Amino acid sequence: MSVWIYGEEPRVAGRGARWLAGTLVVACLLLAGPSVSNIAYTAGPLPADAPEAAVPGRVMTWNICNPCEASGRNGGRAAEIAAYAPQVIGLQEACVGDVERIRDHLRYRYGLVYHVEYGPVLPSWSRCGGVPWSPGGFGQAILSAAPMTDPVTVEYPHGGSEDRGYMAVTTLVDGLRVRVFNTHLAQRRQESVRAEQTGVLAEAVARYDRAIVLGDFNAVPEAPELAVMWDMARDADRPCGPSGTGVCEPTTDWRSKFDYIFLRGFDPVDHRVRLTPWSDHDLVQADLRRT
């Protein structure tokens, strides 16, 4: 049985507000005592060219890996995100508690405030901890600098070895209202299951002239199960395509491309894959412009 949880936070602050935010949080910590999250809210270093606020046309997808144990992983993940400050972020293999801590780091360390939607989410004590009768939620999440509306979660009829699905919201990218999808398909060596899943996803995406599909598809670009996606969208990695002859930048530790930013109604201006120690998937981001 799937459990879906939603929440959100308002507005985005620039870098100039980051020191003020840190001061306010210290005051809150003194007032609230030990019940407040135990994050160290001192502003951490960012690259010199890090954006001061969320970049309006920038989107990101990242399978943050669970289980991937590393000390300070949520602070490290937040720092990776803050270095690019995308307007929209799709996370996969995400525990609700981890996403909440990443969002707190982004807000109180870097002054980047995101709304958040969760789903589909599975109760998973083994992955996310919690007490046996109330396990932590596990699945996907979307963070957006702009408010999100009309959230939906859909569980695929067949998930393969683990229940899988997609979530979708409406938000702003480059000042335009756009439907954003986030998915995680069945694991490798489950091609027939993924083919069914992409059919369900593509039918939903096709209803929108302007859409962005983020996610871990667990399939290389020339895989037959991705054909339905290539028929209706292009990837933000311009040279990459379904023929197998293009140069597709790998996005995983085993140097395969599994992570995509499929576009309808947008053109990619820039595309980057950033290797990171915090996951077995690389962080993938793209700057977009309207067509």
C-alpha cells in the first residue's frame, strides 16, 4: 500500500539574506531548545560563481541513493544543489526525513527556500528508519522555488521488484506554467516492466504541450522501452538520442546514462552532469528556454 505526503514552504531568498537567515535561526534555536532539528546552521562555502537565488530556467534530476551511507550526506547533498540553485529539483530514492533535512540545509545555510511535494511514497522502515508502526516514507520528491499546484501521484500497475510510480505538479520554469513529472522506473533487467511503465507515463505526459519529465529510467537511451518517450520528447543532453550513435553523457557510477530530463515545449541551453560522492548517480542539471 502506498502512502503519499505533501508539504510546502514559501519564497526564495538571495545570497544577501543568508547571513540574516543564519542569525534568525540561531535565535530560534535558543528559544526553541533541543526540539529543533540538530542541523548546524552555519553558512557553508559555495563556489565563487554559485547563484545568489534560484535560477528561473534551471532544472535538476538526482537519484540521491538509498541506502548510501556517508557522514553528513544531507548537508553534502544540499551543498551540491545550492552550487547550482535550480528552480525545480526532482529527487528519487528519497526518504521524507532526508528531503526535509536537505530542504532545511538549503534554507538556513544557503538562503534557498523551496516548496516541496512528496510522492509516490512507500512506508519503508528498512530504508528510512522510524518506528515499526510509523516507518519513514520512501520514493520521489519535487522541490520548486515557485509554488506548486495540482499534485498527483500514480502508482504503476506493475512496479517490478519494488512498487514504483510517478508524481506530477504544475509550477513555473522560466516564467512559464509547466507540468513537471518525476519518476523512477523498475530496476535493471526488468525491461518488460519498464516498457509498461513508460507507456503509462507517456500517455500522461502527452496531454501537455509544455512538460518536463525528470527521473531515473534505469535504461540506456537505445533501450526499446524508452522509444515511446523519444517519440514525444527530447533529452536536455542535445547529442544524446535513441539511435545509440550519439554521444550520451553517462550519469551513474557504472558509467551508463540512466537519468533524463525529457522536454516538451522547451529547448536546452546548457546541460551538465556533476559527479558527486553522495550517490551512485550523478547530479544532472539543465538550463532551459521556451520554444
